[in-house]
Amino acid sequence: MDIKQKLIDETKFWYDYANENLHRNFSYPEILFDLRGTTAGQAFTFSNKIRYNFGIAKDNLDDFIGNTVPHEVAHVIADMYFGKRCKHGKEWKWIMSQVFGKEAKRCHDYDVTNHRARRTKKYVYRCYCEKGCFCGAKHHNLIQKNSLAILSCRKCKMRLLPESLLKVIDKVPAL
């Protein structure tokens, strides 16, 4: 049996387990293996979807099946059972510990050295209240190409300017 099928079967197992113990009929989620970076899994309650990081799962299969899969299933089940977004709160902890009999551990401790996502260059923008803002290449290039594109400070609402431009303005002598 391949790894993806094991993860799908394990996810279905925990759904069946929750249905039996909570006397509900939760439908199986859509399961995707497209998550990248250092996050092992993500649960999307209201679209009934779970995303797994296949690379991390492959490298840590036994622990991933034993902990990450029920962790993500517990998110969806807790949210549907209690009718609200539970995150890692008492409802999620109750599902993990009392229903699933698992440790309600918030984060994984997998070695993710080989799974770090590509980092994009960050550009520094500043306003007059000196609160800095970082933006990625996408927004930076948009601002460079289109003078109508404006970023504004959340605090003082003034226009954010590239830090490099502010250094030039500061060097201009006052009249």
C-alpha cells in the first residue's frame, strides 16, 4: 500500500471513530497532499478539507499517522461538533484527549530542515511614524510599475515609501 493511501485510510479511520463515539455522521473530507514548507497538516472545517505535507509525512510516517492525522481530523470534527471554530482550544483538546485518546499537542517536532519553503526577498517600506512594513516581491513590483499602487501604514494611515527612497529624501537639504 502506498503512503498516500495509508494517510487516506487513517483519516477515514478517525472519522469513523468520531462518528461511532460521538453518535454523528460526519462525511469524509477531501484530502490533499499539496502542503509545502514546515507545516505538517492543515484542516479546513467548513469546506471539509484536510491538507497534508507529503514530504514530512513520508519522512516521519509512523509518527505522522499516529499524531498528525488525528490532530487534523480533530480540528474538523471539533469545529463541526461544536459549531464554531475551535482552533487548539478546549473543544479541540477534548476531542483529542477524551474522544481519540491522544495527547493534545499543538505543534509537531519533526525535523523539517529539508522541507523549508522557498523564501522570497522582502522589501522594507516606512512611513512618517517610523513603523516599518515589509512587503514581498509581488507588491513591491506592483508599486514600482504602477505609481497609483499605494501601501499605507496601518497605524498612521500615511503612504509607505521604500526605505531606500526615504534615505535619499533625508539627505536632501531643507530649503
